[in-house]
Amino acid sequence: MSVYTTSNGNPVFNPEAAQRIGTNGPLLLQDFHLIDLLAHFDRERIPERVVHAKGAGAYGDFVVTHDITDICDADIFSHVGKTTSLITRFSTVGGEKGSADTARDPRGFSVKFFTEEGNWDWVFNNTPVFFIRDPALFPLLIHTQKRNPQTNLKDADIFWDYFNTHQESIHQVMTLFSDRGTPRSYRHMNGYSGHTFKFTKRDGNFKHIQIHVKTDQGNETLTNDEAAELGKQDPDSHTRDLFNTINKGDFPTWTVYIQVLDPSEIGRFRWNIFDLTKVWPQADVPLRPVGKLTLNRNAENYFAEIEQVAFSPGHLIPGIEASADPVLQARIFSYADSQRHRLGTNYQQIPVNQPLHALNPYQRDGFMAINGNYGSKPNYPSSFEPVSLPTPWTPTNENWTGSAVNFKFEVTEEDYVQATGSWNVLGRTPGQQDNFIFNVSSHLSGANQTVRGTTYGMFTKVDRDLGSRLEAATERAAEAL
Ligand code: HEM
């Protein structure tokens, strides 16, 4: 059995006793054990993620089931049967670290693949679209979904006021307030890249792609009342479900698909593929299967492995490139920046984040340079000990021209088309449209009369019947408050 010591390894005879003078006298500054313990305790908390603070995760692997080497030369897809280990983290978005897993919210669906050519991260959601298509809006949107700066309360007025004044969000709002806004568990939900990425070949050829990760457990949801009840009984229900299921050997799996568009098709395609508020309809761009993702191991230590895991859409590998989607481009900056603040400059050296192979001796020093700091290796491109460089791939040839402008995607009629489609899809399953109206009305009834009125107008543009049914239900709920 190991001996209990101070942090510098000095054996401690009684870990539960402070040193003091006599029976009732003051304590001694020389009691390093007590100071060591308290000072470390005082620093236990690190900043929680600014969004997606509450989450759970596990390890697993990804196996290629279908050959896609005709469109992508990434090593991870090199042959059918190729297996890559990974870690996932699932999360809610708006709540704090202690908030309920059952909250109505999009869910984060992150995967870090430890490939031979670096870590590739999927930082996806369980919804195929998002609220914004201009990244400058992200902090502003999030402020309205979190707490009011004065009352420190969640605020239905600012929540709906934001959506009324930024109606490009309507498609995502339709998903959020359907029962898909309250998944049954993390195992029972899909993941979507949302963004367009590029799959590339060594010769410079590329395709635009989107990734869909479909749960094999069934895409199951909770009603508003079920979610509220479960949240009261067990705010950590989804965390518990994931841990316990894996612990008893019942490993959840997901099937991975891609949608593929050739660059030549873009001009003819109805939807702007760099607009995150739109899907690529599967009738136009069918799903192509790629592989199977299985979760089969829990973390040993939540803080070390799940709290400290650091995902970024900028963590790409040869064969995968970012598209020109402006929200994706902004995210490439934001994640690592946030992690330098949350975890420190050398966050990539934390064991859970370490790539299988990394050689980066020009990045030196900084807080917690824990991997040996590259010893005596040159910290510049030295002719005495050059680093070896891989054979370059032919660059993908995309040409962009134009002047520097403040771009603005105006909201047009086209922005309601897919939202109307979502409403019609809900109509195919008995009760789903009624649930949607109940879910919105029970939230919107907390907003003031003006905000409620504008919101009815927004939903009327999706569907006239939806607008009037929602108004009736919300006004009834508001009267009852
Ligand atoms: C401009 C838009 C966005 C910005 C600036 C942004 C920024 C951030 C930041 C700073 C974090 C915390 C990272 C950390 O501390 O580790 C985060 C977490 C996350 N974001 Fe975003 N985000 C944006 C849009 C999106 C979109 C569109 C998606 C999904 C398609 C998404 C999915 C996630 C997920 C899943 C996490 C949690 C990652 C984890 O499990 O650690 N975000 N985001």
C-alpha cells in the first residue's frame, strides 16, 4: 500500500490533524501539510466551458465499414476494417456545470479521433442546423439564452426577443422546441457536422461533405413533462445512463454517414452550402455509409479526462479541410483560444489531449510544459538538426476574390421553407405538432405581451395554422400564470 505524503512526497503521520500550540492555541505556519492541502483545495476549480459546461463522455473506437477512398485520402479511412480509438463528450449548451441533463437545449456531440496523422475532432450538435450564419452573433445569441445581467435569471423576454429579431434562427428553433430538444439520453440521439467540410485527395481533388452520426439505439425523445419530471428526480440522468450502460458492458453504437456534393454542383444547388441554418435535403443528397462508432470504456477520472478534454473544429488532419462557412471559420479560432484560457497554454500536452505522434519543438515553454519541453532539440528551423517534413499534397484549388465588406445575410422567404418542412415532418407522427405547441407556449407564456405578439408573427410565417394555434395556447397559459 502506498504511503500518504504531502505533495512533495514527505510522509504524513496524521493527515487529519492540523498543528496547533497546546490544546486550544493558534495554528502554526510551519504546518506545510495543512497549507499544501488548503492552498490546493482553493485552486481546485478551473473556468467551466463558456458554453456546453455540463457534459459526460467515454472512450471507444471507430471502424471503417465502407470504402470512401474514391473521395478522401485521409489515413483514418484508408481501408475497410481500419480502427481508430477515440474519446467523446456529450453536453447541454446553455446551462452551468450543475444544470439538469434534461433541459430543453441542443446537445453537443464531440468526438476526438486519435489518428496516425493527428487528432481529428468532430465538434457536432444533435441538430443538423444552427441558429446563426454570421459568427459575430454567437456571443450575443448565447447571452440571450443564459442569464439576465441584472436579475441573474433565465429570461423569456430576451430569449424570444432575440429570435424575433434574428429570424434566420427559425429552422433551429423548430427543432429545439420539438421533442428533439429533450433527447431521452445521450445514447438516443444523432450527431451532425452541420457545417460543410471538404474531403480531399492527395491530387487536389475534393468534395464538399456533411457528416451524419445516427444512433443505433433509436432516436428517442422525452416529452416536456417527462423531461421536467426526470430533471427533478435525477438532474444527472443522462450522465448516469451513459456511465452505467457502458459499465455493464452494453456498448452504445452509432452509424456514420456522409452527404457528398461535387464543387461543380454548388451553383445549381438550391441551398447555400455555407449557410449553417440549412440542411442538404436527403432526397437531393443521399446518405452514404462510412463506418461504425462504438463507446466501450468509461474514464477513470472525470476531471482529468472529460473536463480537460479539449475539442476544436480546427483540429483537422490531412484529407479533411474546413469549408468557407463563416461560422466554421470563426470556430477554428474560438475553441483553442478558449482552451488556452480554461486549461492553459499547453493544453495539448494534457494526457487526454495528446496526439499519438506530435513534434512541435518551435512551441516552447509556457505554463505546465509537462512533456519534457522537447529537451535540447533546436527551437528554430536549425540546419544542424532539421525536422523532417511530409510530402505535400496538391492544394485544393478554390479561388476567392472580392473587396472587404461587412457581410449581412438578409432574412428572406427562403429562410422559412425548411422550417415549414420541419413543421410538416412533425405532422407525420401523431401528437408531435401538439407537443411542439405545448413546448413553445409553456416557455413563451413567460414573456411579455409585445414579445409574445411578435413571436406569433414569426411562427405564422412558418405556417398560418401553427401561428394561430400557438397564440391561443400561449395566451391561455399566460392567463393561468
Ligand atoms: C461562431 C460560432 C461558435 C463559437 C464562437 C463557439 C464557441 C465555443 C466555445 C468557446 C466552446 C467551449 C470550448 C472549450 O472550452 O473547450 C464551445 C463548445 C462547444 N461547441 Fe461551440 N461555438 C460556436 C458554434 C457551434 C456550433 C455551430 C456547434 C455545432 C455544430 C458547436 C458545438 C460545440 C460543442 C459540441 C461544444 C462542446 C465541446 C466539448 O464537449 O468540450 N458550437 N463552443
